[in-house]
Amino acid sequence: MNLTLSVDERVAEGARKTAQAMGKSLNQMVRDYLEQLAGQAQLETELEELRALSGQGDSGGTPFSREATYTERLDRQHGA
């Protein structure tokens, strides 16, 4: 896909020099950055999906205890 951007000339020139110093073209630098953004967005989406599947989300700092979980499960089974 081709993408057209409007950028201040000074910003573009500074970015071009930075990219050149890194051995890359400005075009490659922009592609790399967009790929990072897309990857981060994908990671955040997957994390949200996992939280939704667990139904728990963040524990709010409360430590989990095997004994407490077992007791809660027994209480639910016995209608307590």
C-alpha cells in the first residue's frame, strides 16, 4: 500500500539524516515504526481478549491462594 504523509520539511530532513545515520532510508524507518505500532496494537488486543476470557481481569493486587480458591469452590458446590 502506498501512503502519502504531510510533514514539515525540517522534520522530514532531520528524520532523513537520522535514518541515514542508522543505515536506513526514511521510507524504511516509517515502515518499521508502523509495523511496531501495529504489533503493539495486536498485543494489546490479545491481552484484552485474554482478560475477557478469564472473566477476572486484574486481581487488584490481591494475591491468589490455592486454599481460598478451593474453599470458595466447595462453598459454591454446597450452596453456601
